[in-house]
Amino acid sequence: MALIGKLVICGVGLIGGSFALALREKGEAARVIGVGRSRLSLERARALGIIDEIAADWAAALDGADFVLLAMPVGQTDAVMQAMAPHLRTGTIVSDAGSTKGDVIAAAYRRLHAHLPCVVPAHPIAGAEKSGAEAASAALFHGKRTVLTPLPENAPEAIEKVRAAWRAAGAAVVDMAPHDHDRVFAAVSHLPHLLAFGLVHDLAGRANAELLFSHAASGFRDFTRIAGSHPEMWRDICLANRQALLGELDQYLGELALIRSLLLSGNGERLERLFEEARRARIAWGEADAAK
Amino acid sequence: MALIGKLVICGVGLIGGSFALALREKGEAARVIGVGRSRLSLERARALGIIDEIAADWAAALDGADFVLLAMPVGQTDAVMQAMAPHLRTGTIVSDAGSTKGDVIAAAYRRLHAHLPCVVPAHPIAGAEKSGAEAASAALFHGKRTVLTPLPENAPEAIEKVRAAWRAAGAAVVDMAPHDHDRVFAAVSHLPHLLAFGLVHDLAGRANAELLFSHAASGFRDFTRIAGSHPEMWRDICLANRQALLGELDQYLGELALIRSLLLSGNGERLERLFEEARRARIAWGEADAAK
């Protein structure tokens, strides 16, 4: 028997679509229903065989639903939960794929208070600079991690169901406290995205932008790959995780102030030591990451 | 007949080694002599078949030399040119592979004044986070660019010889004024390296560095790949191109100040527009780059 009888995906883009495809491929989702604000996207997802049906409204979507994955940009979480709440039946699992957890959890406490035993927040660590249902793939989560940030109110069997679903999709599942999650990802994901968007935006606005871009090479390509990411999704992440992200940005500005002073004073020795420390850490991380 | 009879490589690492291998493969370098400060590296390069001989000193290296490529870190340029000068014969071409041109040219005016018709500065745009002769490859420059920054004093046939050598190595050759070169590469190469080194250095110094790195994923991997680059080489580049790099860093700090203020005030609309502009520019560049 499939792990999930009726699976509802809200926001059938890269992440939601890949989750649906992965579970279908494993036979772990009997029927997949799509919900979302763009009818056109949902019809594309249906044409691509990612979902079976498009729900007319939340009442229809949640009727008999076993598992709901919220995979739209996190800025919509509050409104979506508010719309879902009146139609949600006891026992329907609600999880999400948001890159931030504090805001999603706050919305759950506000909007789904009666349903908290079954609301298990999660974050699959699988990005791509591509977005949309066309980019979805059953293999997206293979060998990747999904972080669960369970609530004290969660029923143990709800947590296990969400864990099993992400494992079926190919991910390794780890648990974290929501606050730790948001701080860690501000540092290793949200800040780098901000920095890459910033660099490309800065260069693109120059009078000699064309000349600059014509000489950019492989270092620039890799450094700025994430500047091709989904603007609305990243706007929402930045706003949702604003406090932690500002903290990380300020810490990084301190690092740049140090580097600037070393440059200004021509302190080659300390500059080289800083580069050497960074290089050693980067190589050690690369080796550990490759061995995962 | 080979384009170059006796080729001398000073600094037989990734770049110098790859240049030698590429020209040998094409039959365009009859004999390759290595010079450098590390006897061990030179012996490795000989064992790998990159060079035929190790020169005992500059007198021996330059005796009958047709073409000298300076491929050691740019901070050594002045000392190397000073050491070469007494042994350099009329007609021997001297080129380099430095990532900065202003400092190399200043050293040439100081140390090789009598030889300027034959000193043609160049910069092959082919980096890799790897370094050393072991990483050298005859294919490194295939499909890449080499920028020439010829001097007004250059003999046209010297420029053509250097151009022909880089073309034989597989590169497309373009000309630029040295000042433009240094400003352009400060923006699209040197600054991103500094930013990547800075981010990894910042995170590696945290008390929770291990936790942070354990959650870093593909976005982080690409963004920080260049933080694995050669520390001494990058120290030299940063110092050599200090003025332009400080200018770029300050411009970027202005961009980050803008982003910080948008975050602080929760201005989602402008943040999204900034991301959208960056994304559009990054995608257009990626398509143009792939079509090259």
C-alpha cells in the first residue's frame, strides 16, 4: 500500500513537483492533487504528468487528503494556512518545503492551532537555479538532506510519516531546532545568495557592463550561479529570515572591513594567511562533502 | 618548423605547465626548459614530461632562448626580471601569464628597459582551484581567452609571435589596454575571489563552524569554489591590483549597504526587483558565455 493515498501539493514548481514525481515513481503516492495561484502552471504540471488533478479550491483539495506539502514561496504561508484551516480534517499531515522555519512555524501557530499535532515543518536542501514544474525531477532529492524541525505539539506518528515520505523521495533526514535551522541557513545559504545577487546587480548597472561581462570566466560563473535563482522565492526567504540574515550580513561586513584594511595597508602576510585558512577549510569541506 | 625552438618557463605550475604541454603537443616548442625557485617542483615537472631540462641559472636558461614565459606568482616579477636582464639576448621574446598587468609592465620598464620591443604582457583567462604541475593539462586553454596588453614599444613581430603561441595553445587572443585590463579583472575576477575567501574564512572561524559546514550544499559549493585557489598567487594579485580592487570592493560595499537597508526596512518590492535584475543579467550572460 502506498505511504500516501491522496497527496496535495501547493505550489507545483521545482520542489513540489520533484517531491510528487519522486513519490509517484516509488509508488508511495496513489493520487496527486495540485493547488496554486497560477492555473497555467498547474495545467503545465498536469500535462507533464506531475499531478493527476487540479483542485478547484481548498475544500476539494483537502477532502480525504492524507498529506499536504506546502511548496509555494514562504511569503504566502500565512495566507495559505488561513485558507486551508476551515477545511483541514483531523489526521491530515501538513508539511512544507520552506527554506526558513521560524516564519512558517509562527504562521502554523496562528492559523492551524487546532491542527498542530499534524503540522511537521521541513526543509529539503536541494536548490537549483532553475525553477518551475519543467525543472522538476524525481531524482532531485537523491543524496540530498531534508531538515525536519518538529514542534513540541507534533504527534510522533506524524513526524515519522513526514520522515518516511522524504526518505522515500531519496533524501537523508536530519532533525534540528527551528532557531538553529534559521541561523545555520542564513550563514551557508541565504547570505551567499544575497552576495551573488548583489555582485551581478552591481556589475549589470555599470556603464561598461557589457565589457565586464565579456571577460567574466569560470570563477565568475560558479560564484554567481545562484544569482539566477527565483527572485520572489528569495525575496520571501530574505524577509522571513531577516533577523538572522542581517546578523550574518553584518558579521560578513566585518570580515570585509578586515580584508579592506589589509589591502589598504598592503599587509601581504596577513592577507595570505587569511586566504590560506579559507583554502584549507574549503578543501576540507569539499572532501567531506564529496564523501557524503 | 616549430614556432618556438627553445621555450623557457619560469614557474612550472598549472599555467606554465599547461602552456608547455599544449605547445609540445602541437609540435610548436622543440625544447622546454624550466626555471623556478623550487627544485622539487621542477623535478616533478620534468618527471611528468612537462619540461625537458631544469636550467641551472638564468644565464643557462636564456642562452639561445626564443621565448620566455613568466608564470610564477606576480609578486616575483620584479626580482625575476632583474635576475634575467643581464642574460637576455636581443630578439628573445618575453611574455607572462600574470593576472594583473600594471605591475608587470611597471617592472618591465624598470628592469627590462633595453628589451621592451620584445616584452609582450599577456593574461590567459584560465583558472582552476587546483595548482601545481600535477594539475597542468594540454587542454587547459582550449576555448579560453588570452588577453594581450601590448606596449607602445613592442615590435609588431614580437606581438604576433606571442599571439601565435597562445593560439597554438588553444586560446582565443584579444587585445586590451593594460589599465582597462586591470579594472575589468578587478571586477569580474579579483573581487569575487576576495569575497569567497572572506566568506569561508568568516565561517571557518566560528565556534559552530562544524555545524555550519555540515549543512552547506550545492549553492555554497559553487559560490566558494574559488576560495580553494592558491593563497600566494592571490595575495600577489590583490596587492598588485590594489587600487582597482579597493575601488571595486568599495563599490560592492555600497551595493551591500543598499541591500542591507532594503532588508532592514523590509522593502520586499525593491529587494525582489534587485534580485530580478541580477537574475536577468546572470541568465543573459550565461547564455552568451555558453554560446562562445
